[in-house]
Amino acid sequence: MRNQFSKIFLILAAVVVSFIFLYPTYEDYQFRKNLASRSGQDSIAYLEQHQEDILNAKLKRIKLGLDLQGGMRVVLEVDVIQLLEDIAKNKDDNFFAIVKEVREQSRTTDESVIPVFGTKFQDRGIRMSRYFGNIRDADNTILSYLNDETEKAVDRAIEIVRNRVDQYRVSEPNIQKQGSRRIIVELPGVKDEREVQSLLQGTAKLEFRLLRDPAISYRIMQSIDDYLSGKVPSDTAAGSKTAKKEEKPKDALDDLLAGNKPAATDTTQEAKFLREHPFFSYVSPDQQNTGEGYVLETNRDRVIRLLARPDVRRLLPVDFEFLWSARPDATPDGKKFYRLYAVKRVPELTGGVIIDARASVDPNDNRPIVNMEMNAEGSREWARITGANVNKRIAIALDNAVFSAPTVINKIIGGRSQITGLESPNEARLLEIVLRAGALPAPVSIIEQRSVGPSLGEDSIRAGLNSTMWAVILTVLFMLFYYHSAGAMADVALVFNILFLLGVMAGFSATLTLPGIAGIVLTLGIAVDANVLINERVREELAGGKTLRAAIDAGYERAFSAILDSNVTTFLTGVVLYQFGSGPVQGFALTLMIGIVASMFSAIVITRVIFNIMLDKGLTPNFG
Amino acid sequence: MGARTKMYIASTTIIVIGMLSLFVKGVDYGIDFRGGTELVLSFSEKPEFGQLREILGGAGFGDSEIKSFGSETMILVRTTRQGEGMTVATALQDALRAKLPQGSFQVLRQDKIGPKIGKELRQDAMYAIVASLLVILAYVAIRYKFSFGVGAVLALYHDVLFTLGIISILDGVTPWLNLEITQEMIAAFLTLVGLSVNDTVVVFDRIRENSKIYRSWSLEQIMNRSINDTLSRTIITSGTILIVLLVLLFVGGEVTRGFAFALTVGIIVGTYSSIYIASAVVLDNSLRKNKE
């Protein structure tokens, strides 16, 4: 009996853990349902109220694959040949002839391009140092340098893509590196192929933008705040706009502030502040007078929409623009916030002038720094700009997202600048990537693109749920019919099996795909196999004249090796499939493997415990 | 076991017919393995194939393939033409939009696979199937005897070839069934391998056990006994799996239909092969050794 307790404990623990893992998925479902049942104002209010919970649930639920929720999957590959062409110098006919040959050849083979490239030069007896690196470099040195450049180009491309996708505001994008030079981008819910394509393939735009004077920045924020709160705005053009706002009481502003916009009767401190300072409630100006505004991550979308409003835009001076920081910073208590920079609309300099940028360490104090080098034309401009703006800040913006805004310490002559004051080596590395992105494009080509419309996804979900339901019903009935009470036990195990399977998936934040659902359905069929093996064996032992208890003991014991072997072989094919498959097929392999492990546990341990309890209570299970 | 010669002949015949069909008719490789562009369109009413072909031909896509996908109103358009980004898909859609009444179709899915990816996926699929066979051979050989491993793997070859043959024969017979060789189909084949060996292993397990009990029996007697002992389990388990596969086949929607079909054929063949092929190979092998 003691053994029994530990098993019961194990089962209960597994059940509890599964429920804990599955709770966010349930929560997420509830939130969606509640949101769908509300409309307009009400739904925004609801969203406001539960914002953090909703985000949290979204993060931890079982994710749906692109084939189920619709969206786009794009695989980009860094175009190595293009890159080689871009970084070569003294290009002549020989060089172009080789590039052409390599390009031709790379269409038909999968060999890495760079060695092929190297061989071509060798075949013609041309030293690669004619086009790359230093004149005295050996070919091998150059080849490894080129390999290095390719890898860096991939990092750059990832950064550019991530930066843009981030600004495009796709919810839950997934960007990852595959192999050495591929990038997988998954964008759920995105439909417009053409837009995404330009998003992924266009050339990156790196700019140096002068920050506006903190005083001006603050004054503009103040005027936006005044305007939004309905006070008479300081700006000349805004008077008529206020009137317009009163004409249409259901203005976008009300929508934006809905839920948080307190009733006039609400007299709490916060409510009062929100009413009087709608802008400063979401954007807090930096107290240290840098002119930056801080916006909590959760409020960012709202502020973006606010700033995009035509009437708000009209409040901004001509040479004035707000840019966001590319990444959120975190406060000590873990809240994430973005910075809002006030910059000049016209860039001082664009990234084309950068020759090189390298993350490094300051030899004096071991702090991370970035060294940046510009070409002659850039250096001249840079000297003028830095000379005129000592002690002012210049934002480094890639595709309009600010990665850093260092202060100019002195006039920089000769084009070699050093960026200091970085917080971590990682920040320095990121800045290096960003700076080089402006100088050296990372040419990428789309080699795979799949998009699934939302209606197909919905159909698939429905079909998947239906087939799971029918599979459960039919299997349960069949087992009941064939094995009577022993079948009922197998059915109980089956239910636990589904629970564990889903629990584990949620625990790993696994992605559910349509083949994944097929895997679950298939698992249902396979899961009862262990019980079939056991029950058949018990029947045999009973026929051999054993008592019920002895027959059950013998049945479980003797069936075990067959159960183990048969499950291991199926599991192994699952492993192979996971290894070689991609995307949806991996989803299938994953559910199959989890299902097999879960089914062994539930079929062997759970049913055994139930049998033992029944026997102890003097009940006689029936094996049909 | 006595009937094994007949079963060998029956299996061989069907596989040979299947192989003939494979050589003559071949199988329909999906976009994953060929590379190119593929669109799945849902029409509000059944479209005229001739008209679609004419439109696409007029737009310079005369080489494109048009077939129904799951139901009469769903159409799959495919071309192996390669273009930068999604230009081919866009051109296909534009051509259809220009000639057909507005709103007559909706794009459900569009895939573009570059030539390299197609080739890689083909290679991966090959590796996957070979790797799974090797892994199973190794596992069974370690847990049992090497000849058992060979028997199991031969049975698997049998199952895979048999199913592939059936797929080749039935492909294109009915629009309801889409039997393209896609990544999902490869997954079905690997699963089939796993499930089929599952049955085989259960029989082997019993042979091992029985050969300890009935030491004086011949291998053939032990095998017959073991197969009979496990027969009801084999049928019940295959039955439950067959139930869920039929559910998938009929309720699971067009995307997984080909997958479910391959597995359905596979599970039936697999059950039969684990009885008549796997053990029979082990038996013949041991008989031959005894003669020597």
C-alpha cells in the first residue's frame, strides 16, 4: 500500500503541474472570448484593465503555428556572392567573370560559395589579395576573412529585419538564424505580402540625427499635453483644431483614452492627473533635463497612435520629429520602458560614409567602446557637425529607431570617432552591427515564402478539433465495448494522457501545428495500445487459471517489455522526424514523442493504481 | 507460417504493380520538393479548368499545373517557374484577377520554394527515411538478434514500397484525395515505419518469451504460437489506430487528408507484414542456416 501512495502522489503531481502549465492557455482563451463579446469602448477598457495578465497569458500559452492562425513565413538567405562583389576593390573583368561563373555554379550545387570562389581564383592563378584585404595576405587568410564577413552580414541582416519588424508592430514575430546564413522570419497574422517583402528586403537607412534642445523638446511635449487636455494650446495653429475636437466628441482621442479616461466625478489624485495631463500620464519627461521622454512598454502603442494623429502632428515645429529607442530599457523593478527622442527632421549625415565600425574595449578603464571610421567626405562633414555641436547629443538611428544618442565631447577631425559610455559589451556589439548596417548592406534574398490565409487556418482548427473529438469518442466507446471495466480504465488513462500531452506542450511553450493536431489524434490511437497489451495478457493469464490479482500482476509485468520496445521504436522515428523535418512536420514529431511518453505513464501507472484500489476495496474489474 | 510462400507471392505481386505504376506514372511531388510557386485558391463556385488554363497560358504561364484540391471549388495552381521574391505568385494572381469577375476567388495559401530549398528538402527526406530504418535496425538488433532486425527492416521496406505503390496508383483518381508527396507525406511514411515496427516488435517479444518456455519446439512452431498469442492484440491495436486514422481521413480536412490516407494504407499493410513478412524472414533465415 505504501508504494501505492507514492504512485498516487506522482499522478497528482503530474496532474497539478499540467493544470498549472495549461492555465495561461485557458486564461488566454477566456480573454479572447471576453474581448470578442465586448465592442468598441468596452473592449478597450477591458484590454486596459487586464493588459498585463493578457500579455502574460499570451506568452505562456500553447502557441498556434502559422498554418493554424494564418500568417507568413519567410526564409531569407544572405546573398554571399553579392556581398563578395560589394566588398571587393579594384574589380576588373577577370573578377566579374569569376563572379558570374560562381553565380552560375551556385544555382546547381549546394556547396558553400566561398571555397568555390577561392578555387576559381586558384584555377586562374590570380591571387585573391588583388581584390580583398592587404596585398601581402595569403589566400587562406582572405578566405577566412570572407567567411567572417559573411557571418557578420547575417548578424546585420537579422538586426535590420528585427528592427523593422519591431516597428511594423507585428504581434509575436519570430526571427531566428538557421544554419550559418539563413534567417527565418515568422509573422503571424500578416497578410500583405508586398509590404512585408519591402520590409524585409529594402536597404537599411542609417542616419545621424541631432537631438533638439531639451528645453524645446519639453515645450513641445507640454504643448501636446495642453492641447490634449483641452487647455488653450500655445501653438498658433491649434486653436481651430480644438474646436474640431469638440465638434466630434467621439474623436480618436476618446477612444485612445477610453477605459482610462476617468469620469469627471472621479476625484482620486491619479484620475485628476490623467484628466489634466493626458500626454504626461503616458510620457514622463526625463527629470535630468535630457529632453527624453519615457514611455512604458505597455503604453507605447497608445503613444504611437497619439503622435500619428494629424492634429497632434500639426503641433510639431517643422524641423522636429519624435523617434523611439530601438529597444526597451528596464527600470530596477523590472518595468520596461522606451525612450522618446526629440530630433531634427533632417539627418546631419547618413550611414553611407562609414567605412568601418568595431566594438572594442577602452584600454584605460576596460569599458566597452565602439570605434567608428568614416571616409574622406564623411570626415569633413563630421568635423563640421561635431565642431558646431559640442556638448550636444547626436542620435544614431537605423530605419528611424534610435540605438544610441551619444554626446559630442569635442570636434572630431580625421573621421575616427570613439563612442563611449556604453553599458555592456553587448550594447557595443549591437552598435557595431548597426553602424555597419549603414555602410555595408547585407544583401538578402527570399528563398522560401509561405503564407496561409486566416480562413484556411480557421478551417484547419475546426477540422482539427472535430477530428480530435471524434477520435476520442470512438476510441473510448470501442475500449468500453471490448474490455468493459478494464476498457473504462484505459479510457481514464486516455483522458489523463491528453491532459499530460497538452500540459507538457504548454510547459515547453511548444507550437501547435495542423500536423501536430494529427499527431495528437494519432497518439490517441497509439495510447490505448499499452492497455490493449496489458489487458490481452491479463485475459490470457486468467484463462491459464490464475486468480484475478495474480493475473493482473502477471499481465502488467509480462506486457512491459513489449510496451517498452514498441514505444521506443515509434519514439525513435519521432526523433528522426524532428531532426530532419521542418516547421509543421516538427510539430507533428513533437506531439507524437510527448504523446508516447505521456501514454506510457498514464497507461501503465495510472491504470495499475486504479486496479489495485479496486481490488483492495473488494471490487472485481472485468476484462471483457 | 505455412502459408508464407503464398503471402510472399501476393506481396511481391502488389509491390511489382505498384513499382510499375511508380515508373510509368510516377508520384506527384509537391511544391516542397520541386521548388516553384504554388497557390491554393478557393472559388465561390466551381471554376472551369479550361478557362483557367487559357488565362494562365495567356499570361505566359502555359506550363503551370492546375488541379483540384480537396473539393471542387478549391484549386491548386502550381508552376516551377522561379522568380525574385513572390513575383511569380503575384503575377499568377494578377492574371486571374484581370480576367475573372471580381471576388470570384480568394487566396487561401501561397508558397514559394527556391530551387535550393527544394533540393535540400528532398535530401533531408531521403536522409530521414534511411536514418529511421537504420535506427530501427540497430535497436531491434540490440534488443533481439540481428536476423530479427533484418526481418523487421525488410517488413518496413515492404510497407513503404507497398504504400508508395498504392499512392502512385491512386494519385489523381479522385479530386477528393490529394496524394502529392509533401513534407507531411514524408512524415506519414516515417510514422508508418514507427507504427509498423511497433507491431513487429510485439510479435518478436512474444517469440523471445515463448522460445524460453517451449524449448523443445521448432522455431516455426514457436512463431505460430507467438503470432496466435498476440493476434488479438495486433488486431485491436491496429483497429483503434485505424479508427482514429479514418476520423482524420474523413473529418480532418483536406490538408491532412493525404497524410491520413497514406497512414491508413500503411497501418493495414503494416499489420499484415508484421505477421507474414517480418517473422517469415526470420524463419526462412534460420531454416537456411540449419540446412548449411
